[in-house]
Amino acid sequence: MNLGKKLYSSTSMASIKLISVVISCILLLNLYFQTTSDPLFQKIGKSGFEAILSFHFKYPEGLILYALTIFLPALYFGFIRGVRFHENGVIINRGLPFFNMMIPYDVIERFEIIDQKYYMAIFRKDTEDEYMFTINDIDRVLAIFDQHHIKGDLGQRSKPDKSAHLKLVLFFMLAGILLAIFQYSGFLNQVLR
């Protein structure tokens, strides 16, 4: 299905990007301190950033684990994953690239703005499904929907949840702490060696 030229692309909210960067940096710092306390690193007898890099080139398990479990998911979910509006439809990326969902504008029944700043939903005619996603520029998306004569509700569905950002921050912080504990335990290093 050809959706035509891309008109607008939107990624995650700035708070999600900030949280993913902060957690990635904290866990990279954790990897740094974990490396300095590793018995194999202490046998080398050198210190400094260059010694840590050469250690990770010789024993790449920790760096590979960090890249696969922390850095790549933070990069993907914070900066790559999103929604793309084309001339004839919208592509919603619901996770990995093979989960992309293409929805032509003619099957969209209506839209609803859930939060005036960044959150909206669309409803399909054929399957009666609802898809919610974040938008960085609501006005741009409204103009695209208006060009395709898609009607929608510009009001808010309900009273906005003021604690949504706090819940999101707590979730990412707890997940980061659990990953740091798991990483610091050295369990995977023992399994991979």
C-alpha cells in the first residue's frame, strides 16, 4: 500500500526523551563503576578511561549487555518510534518495525484530542478499533485531518491526569534501578564468561 509523500512525523514526548537519556547515562555510569570494581580489571593494574575501554574490548560482555538492554531500547523508544502522517494515510509504529500499522485516511471514522498538548486518538470505521498516540504538533495533524474531511472532537475526553508524568517517571526510575541491580549483580557476566 502506497501512502504517498510524508507530510509530518512525530516521536515521543520530550519528557520520555529526557527520561531515557537520564536513565541511559545513570546506567552507563553504573557500568563504569562496576568495571572499576571487577577483579579482572583490578588485575590489569591500570586506571582511567582508556584502561576501561581496553578492558571492555577484551571482555565485551558488559558493554554488549548495556547496548542491547539499555542503550538501544532507550534510543528506539525515545527517539525513533513514532507516528508518520502521509498524503493518503498514517503509519503508527507500535513497537518494533514489523509492528508498523498503516491506516488509510478513508477508514478513519473520527479523531479525538485527549490532551491539548500531545495526545490524540483515532477510530477506524472497519474494525471499530481505537488507536492512541502522542503528537508534538496537534495543529499540524488537525490540518491534515481537515484536508481529508475527518471529523473529530476537539475537547478533552475527561479531566486530564496530572499524575501521568509522575507515574511515568517512577516507572522508568524503578525499571532503571532494577536494571542497575541486575547489571551490578554480575549474574550475566558469570553466565557469558
